[in-house]
Amino acid sequence: MTPPRRLNHLGIAVASLDEGLKVWRDQLGLAVHEVVELPERGLRIAFLPCGETMIELLAPLRDDSEVSAFLAKRGPGIHHVCVEVVDLAAATGHAEAAGTKMLGAGPSIGAEGFPVRFAHPKSTAGVLVELLEKA
Ligand code: CO
């Protein structure tokens, strides 16, 4: 398997985008590249590039959003780490053969519009890992 390319982004759960933008834009000086709403996942997401990688702020639009349980349990903080791979099927196959439990039946399309697949944090030492294929 070709090794992963880079850390694509860090996903950070916040109670609101205002809370996250206060830190990453106002306090740390990053620029906002894009804000997207994904109603089907209950999320509002802001992307703030930082060199070769990106900060992805994930805020809930409703109580049953994809980050609501995380926020209720742990409060705001690092939610996932996204590793960019050359070939998602090959990377997933390699990960599974090495004992990683992948979530879902197959890839889905992530917030950036590229195919992604998550690994269960119980099989990755507590870190929710997102694998992303960018052609
Ligand atoms: Co992500």
C-alpha cells in the first residue's frame, strides 16, 4: 500500500461556529476558507486552512447531530484526525487486515466532497480516524 499523503485536517467539535471561530480565526489568526451546512448530518462546518492541512470546525445544527453525543460526553475538543490517502479501498483493506474496525458498510462522501471512511476509535487507540481519498 502507498503510504498516506498527509494530514488532511483535524476535526474539532464546538458548541457553535462562533465559539470555534473566536479561537481559530480571532485568537490564532487563521482565515476562513468556507462554511458549509450539511442538514442531513446536522452539521455546520467551517474550514480554515493552516499550511498543508486544515482545521475543520464541526458545530451542531440540532440535538441529534453527528457531534452532539461527543459534545455532551466530552465537551468541545478534537473530534477526529483525517489522513489523506492515495487509494481509499487499498488503505481500508490494509487497515482492516491489520485489525482496524472500519465504520459503515463502505465509503461515503465527506464534507469536502471526497470519498471518506472512518475507523472505530476503539480499534485505533482512542482516536476517531477519517481516511480521505483525494484524486
Ligand atoms: Co473530517
